[in-house]
Amino acid sequence: MKVFILSDAPMPSGFGRISKAIADWLHNHGHHVVVGSLMHDGLHPLPTPYPVAALAGKDLWNTLAGILPEFGP
């Protein structure tokens, strides 16, 4: 199953830690996970086994409009 998670993950906020734990679990159980991080600016690579789209400081809706069609159903 494909799962897109829009959250603070993998940043160390409460919401980010919980979202990262869920994304890690889903990934480890064979799901295709992509995270849209509201807190990550993309300047530093993140140690995740799945892609993280850096959304901090960007036009959220236009950026998501470009990401989600690529992700597909």
C-alpha cells in the first residue's frame, strides 16, 4: 500500500516523533511511504529509509500539487 504522511516527521517535535514511528513501522512492514515534512527545509539529508519532501518555507498547496500526482494511487 502507498502511504503519504503529512506531518513534522522526522523532526523531533511530539507530532514528528509519533509520525516518524508510524512511517518507520509502515515501511518496515512493506508499505511504500513518502513523508511531507512541514518542519524540514531540505538543507540537510535525513537518515530515513523513505523519501521526505521538504515543505518548510514553501507554498504548501502548490508543492503538494506537484508531489501527489507523482506519488499516484
